[in-house]
Amino acid sequence: MKVLLAMSGGVDSSVAGALLQRDGHHVVGVTLKLWGGDSDTGCCSVSDVDDARRVAQQLDIDHLVFNFGDDFRTHVVDPYVADHAAGVTPNPCVECNRHVKFDRLYRRAEQLGFDAVATGHHARVGRTSAGRYTLERGADAAKDQSYVVHMLSQTDLARTLFPVGSIDKAEVRRVAAELGLRTAAKPDSQDVCFITSTGGRETFLGDRIGFRPGRVLDTDGAEVGSVPAVELVTIGQRRGIGLPGGGPKRYVVDVDVPAATVVVGTDADLLDTTLDVGALTWTDTPLADGAAVRVQCSAHGATRPAVLRGHVVEWDTPERRVAPGQSVVFYDPTDTRVLGGATALR
Amino acid sequence: MSLAYLDHAATSPMRPGAVAAMLPFLTERYANPEGSHRFARDARRAVDEARDQVADVLGVAPGEVVFTGGGTEGDNTAIAGAGLGRGTVVVTPAAEHHAVLDAVQRTEGRVVPVTATGHVDLDALADALAPRPSGELVRLVSVMAVNNEVGTMTDLAAVSALVRRLAPQAVLHTDAVQAACWIDLRALTPLVDLLSLSAHKFGGPKGAGVLTVRSGTPLRALLAGGGQERERRSGTHNVGGIVATATALAEADAARPVECARVAQLKDRLLDGLTALGGVTETVPRPAAVPGIAHVCFDGVESEALLYLLDEADVCASAASACASGAMEPSHVLAAMGVPAARAAGALRLSFGHTSAEGDVDRTLDAIADAVSRLRRPVGVSR
């Protein structure tokens, strides 16, 4: 097959290229330029593009750079800022996958005559006996990234390859070292690519929105403190809310940006029996009402059992509140296969 | 199959005569011309002869020729180093090459608009040249002879007359990097004080260029050092590069009348063929541009995708300039000309040179026809 491989300049996509080649595919590498502003090790810094290009040269595959900065701004950065201003905590990596990697890039790949798109994500695409495509967790449980690619549909999965999804990270590094790839020992990227470690989320957002100081209330409505920027407070947060130490642990249980208030409470106040979700996507046919699922609400969080009824997740036992904007991903009861996903609502 | 190379505005293959002239200086005649032995004098003579040859083609005195490391160096030397103490402000049009535009922005200079055809807006230039109440004087004006993206030729006589009349204290520089093959440079040098050339655009080597400096124009060298080139460009002479630059420039000059007519026909053939595809806009009227550069915008096509398909078909072309990562950036030239972003997204530059032939044009037309029809088909993926 003719495969377009998205190369971030990291070790996973480097090894993905080597594995695809080993399987006899005609591979072309592409690095996406997404962000023109500051970044540390972000996916579009020049040194990462250099790494990707050099690896492509070592593998003797063509390497291209596509500038998808306009889509990245429209679908990832602008909503990231607008969501925070509205008290919603989005997952920019998921939105980048949804709108840029697995949409714009797919359209470009199809235009250019590629049969499939590959990435270095740790996830697996399977096939049922009925010929349906499935999205499975990666072989390395600690590195599994099925959560951030949960939005893939049957059409997408039919043309998606995750070459490193079936091996663990140690094996990825071993292959890279064996081939002498310069990315073999490169650390994994951790954070949002357009946010620098020096400035952080606070600087990035502070340059773009006017922070509003907020009152911190307890669950009875009594004012117990204040925060300098209500837009930076997230549900479940324990530190940085200006409360004195000692006493029972207190958590943020609600953030109301329009009212500029933060409510703190005990662990128990954070528990909910249901979670409202929106913007559902399915890897295959939609789940039947009342289907039992395992639900994951953060990139590397544990899954919890629940029943999905319409747009409501009904937890088997009360669970911690999920910050609005977070991706909520549904796995099958054995916790290996992605069934679909959604976004947490307030 | 060989490449159909229509990217001469990026670089041209070296002329065989220039390669031959250069080789001895990469092998046996390797001396530093600054030395005090006969071996050095041999190299010195080669540099002196090259300087005479260049001066002849440019219509300047040999002492007005400075050999540089290329167009970017010439532009930066001119803007950062010329006309010191004669005012404060540097003025340039918005469609200049980044080597000029960014150098001017470093001086916090003034950028003036261009027209829809890419010509400097002379009224706006006149405004920018006028004395300010603050007493600021314009010390340098830089206007390119030929635009590197769209090929527009500047009426340098008009610019020169305006600058001399409104800002007689100012030094006038022109980036003539894209002009050498198409315009008699003897007609340009009397109009300006400084003129930059890049050797690899006319069949010389990369990393070599020329800056002409009118006698009496103050110039501070960018780099401190050995004081070569009469203190205007320190650094050991790139003897082979200098000799090849002179040879290539003389060849380009001799061939120019014939080449202009020949290449103009190639460009017409190409543009006529592209127009026939439909949904194509010629960015500037043909008479406004040099024969060597054809620039068009395709409706409903993205340059990145088009370039990939052309590359696959062994056709070398380009769009706007690339940033450090290699990604295509939206063209500042097209934006300055007021080309809508949606149209600029489908930009393509095809540029000709001494090796271009009809076969290149025909193969390119076939490849573009295939690519454009493919890219205009709707894609099936939808979420």
C-alpha cells in the first residue's frame, strides 16, 4: 500500500516508518506544521521537523511538511482559549486528532492517492469476523493512546495504520536503537504542544483572555477565599485555590465562570451518580440504550463501570465529577476495545 | 525520466562555462589572493579580472564592485551598512524579498504598499519620502528590480527620479537578484547607488554574489575582519566562486537578447495552456513581468497538494517561500498585492532559465492538467 505516515519527530512515528517499510509498504513521511508561536518540544518546532526529516532520510523515504496551521488555529487553539474563557477544560490533543490529523490529513492523503494514513499512536486497529473494524488499546498498557484517537469511525479505521500499537515502548526504543535512528532515546512528549513549560497554561491564556478574579465559596455559600483567575480553576483541583492548610481535604467541586465563583467541598461533595455528555461519536454502530460500558475520562485515567443511557452516563457507583470539556471514552466491558466517545457537559 | 525543472527563480543549474572557470581554483590554483608570493598573485589576478568582467556587464567602475556571499548578504550590507549618518529612516515596499524586508524591519524602517500588480505605490512612496515634522530623514530606500515570486518589473527610473527629488540625501538600493537574466543591468546601475546580485540565479555558484557600491556612497561592512574588498567585505576571497560568478554573468549578459525572446515564447505557451484548463488566474499581466517568471493561482486547489503531485510527476515548481521547518507559508507578496487568501492558497510559480525547453513546458502542462483535475474532485472522507 501507499501509506502517508504522520511523523512528529518522536521515536514512535520514527519506528512506525521502519515497521511499515519492513512490511513492504511504500511510505511517505509528513510532518505537520501546526503552530507558529512558541513551543518547547511541540510537534512543529524546527528541531522536531529536523528529527523527522533525518529519520526519513535514514529510512530512505520521502519527507514532506504540510502547513495545517490555519485548521489548527481554527479547530484547536481558538476553541482552547474560548473554552477556558467559558469555564470549560478542553482536550486539545483530542481536537487536533479529530480535526487535523484524522480529518484534514486524511482528505489530503486521499487527494494525493494514498491508500492509508499511519501515525505513531499506541493503539490497534482490528477486524471482526463480520469484517467490521475495531479500535483496541495498544499492547503497552502504560503507553496506550486509544483514548486520544477514540473519534475514529469505520471509514477512518479502514484506512488507518498504527504500526507501533502492537509492540511495547521498550521494543519501540530497541528497534530505533538497532536501526541507529537519532530519535531512539528522545524523551516522550508530555504536554500540550503549543504551551511552553516556562510560561505554562497561565501565560498562554493570560496573553489571550482577561482573567477574572473569583470568589471561593463552600458548599453552603459562605466565602472562604479567592482565586486570581477563575478561568484557570478545574473541577477536582485541590491546590492553588488559596485555602489555608490543615483540616479536611477540600476540592473544587464547581466552577462558574460567568458568576466568577469557585465552590469547594469534601471528597464526597465531588461524587456524582451520573455524567451528562454531548457530541457522541461511535467507532461502529451506536450502542444500545442501557449498554454496560467502562468509561475513561482522562488520557491515562482508570476506567469505571457504567451504563450509557442516551446522553447520560449512569455510574455503577458514584464517581468523581468530570470537568466539562473533557473527553469521555467508552470501552467494552473487558476494557480493551473503544466503542465510542463524547464530551463531558456541565 | 529526467526532471522538468521550472524553478529557476529558486536556483538555476550552473552554466558549464562557469563550472570550468571555477574548477582550477578548487584544485591546483588554490592560493589566497592576499598572500605575497607568486602563487597568491595568480589568484589575485583572477579576482581582478573577474572584477573587470563584472564591472563591464554592470556598467560600473571596477572599484564599485564588491564580491559578496550572495543576495541576502548584499541586501543586508546595503540596508544595515549604507548611508550612515544621512538620516534615520529606511523605506521599502511590502512585496520585497525577506532579505530586504526583514533587514528593513530590524532598522524599524517604513514599509510602503504595493499595487495590485506588485509595483511599489509611487504616491505612498512619495509620502514616505517627505520630511517629517520630527525632522527624521530618509537615509535609504530599497526597491527590488524584479519581484521574485510574481516577476513584476519595477520602473526604477520613476522610483529613482522620485527619490532624488524628494529625498536627495537618501541612498537608493535595488535588489536585482531576479533581474540579471532578463534586464540589461547597465540600464539599472545609473539609477541607483547600490545593487545586489546573487550568482546562482544566473548560472553561477551558490554562496557568491555581487554588491555594486557607487563611488562616494558610505558603507560600513557587516563583518569586522581583514578588510578585503576595500574594507567593504572582510573574509578571504571565494576565488573560484568569484571567477565563476563573472563568467556566468558575462554569459547571461551575452545571451540575454536571444534568451528573453525565446523564454517569453515558452512562458506564453505555458500560460496559454494553463488558461485553457479553466479556473486559473494569471497573477500579473504578462507585460508587467520578466519572461522568466510565470505566476498563477488555481481555484479550488491547495499549493501544497499541487506541488506534491507535480513532484511525483517529476516536475519541479514552487509556490510561496518556505519557513525554517520547510512548511509553505502564506505569501506576503500576494497578501501585499491584495490577492484574496482563498485565491493565494492555490498559488504556483513556474520559472524559466537557460536550460528550459519546450519539452519542459509540455510535460509540465500535462502534469498540471492531471493534478488540478484530481485535486478538484471532491474527497470522500467525511465524519
